[in-house]
Amino acid sequence: MREDLHRLDRLATAVSGDPSVIAILGLGSAGQETHRFDDHSDIDFFVVVTDADAKRRYLDDIAWLGGFGGEVIYEFVNDPNGRKALFADGLFLEYAIFTPAELQALPLSSVRVVWSRPDFHYDEIDPPARGALDTVEFHLNEALTNLFVGLHRQLRGERLTAMRFIQVYAVDRVLALQRLDPGTTWADPDPFEATRRVESARGGDQPDYSRMAPGYGNNVDGARAILAWLNTNYPTDPHIVSAIEDLLATAASASTA
């Protein structure tokens, strides 16, 4: 285990003398997936405390972060339950404070119990189940209509919102289709953030995101790449495809006029 992760153990030792602290939990690459921790990782963790009063105390006073060693040079409240903090030596933290009842209501994955009292028991809750709209049909048609709306906004001259519809919203749907593809696998998928480690995906016709998200000034190129991939891999409706192709042609002409 890398040295920075051992600092989380030292924090646990420092706060274990407070009877209101029940456990320290690591998440992500500080959780069960410590093999992913590298020079670019931050430390995500939870502090489990006995009650609301203890929670407020740990939220309001950050002196306990001294248990990591080093000096906090920047911090802010990023959530009602926690903060982000940067140490002078580059260590970056994101943490939250929860009571046991609050913790059990959270959908978490790959949690590592760094330290706990003997009577603390944590059972992971599975990530939320796929909803009724988490289907190939939904994501395919949502992507197509994102392209349609985005190209109309491009033609209106609203390039920033067009970029979001084409290179963010439609690409999000491509990511969802990639996730649902039984022929696709990748290392350590993140159940909460689809873009994480997508570069490791293997199998099938993998999307070329460099072509789908080419940047602010290239909305037409991005839309064309997304449409081509959707047409190649899924049974797209010819009516919406024809409408998108007409918009692509108009936008391409406008850019050369």
C-alpha cells in the first residue's frame, strides 16, 4: 500500500481516542481498490460518528485533520456532510461525516473499513438498481434527440449549449450504451461515474470519444461521429436520422459560407 494511504491509518489512530468516533471508512482507490491508488489519486473517506452533535463538531472544526500529518492550506465545505481539503505537500482529501443511520441509507460500493470499534458492523448497500429507462432503446433515442436539438442550437448560433447537447449529453448516452453492451468489459468499472476508466474498455465496436468530443468549435464533427457510431451499432429510426443528417448538411454549409 502506498505511503499516502497509510496516512489514513494514522488519522484513524489519532481520532480513535474520541469515543464519539465509531469508524473510518475508505472509498474508491482508498477503499477496496487500493491497487488503483497512484500519484494522481486523492483520498476519499467517511468518518462515522455516534450522533448529530458529534457530526456537527467534526464538520465545524477541522483540527482533527492534523491526524494525517502536515498542514492544511486550503479547504471548503463542498457538501452538507463534508469538505474538501488540500495539504501543503499535495495530499488532497474529500470526506464526509455520517451517523450509522445515515450511512446505512447510502448506496456505496467497495468500501474498506480502515478502522472501527469492535461493535461496528457495516453491510454494503448495492448501487441503485437500473431504472425503467436504463435501456438500450431509451439511451439510443435520447442520444439521437440530443443531436437533433444540439444541431438546431448550433444553427441558431448558440454554440456553447450546442456543445453540451452534442458532446456532453449525447456522449453520456453513448457511455450508457457502452455500459449495457454485453460484449464490452473494462477494468474496475465505476458504478457511479460512467466516464471513469472508460479508456480501458475492450470488446465490440468501442466509441472513439476523441472524435465524438472534439471541442467547442467542432460541434458538427462531433455530432457526425456520434451519429455514425449509433447507425453502425444500433437500429436507428430512419426519420430522426434523416432529420439529423439534414441539419448536419445545413450546419456544414453554414460553416463554409
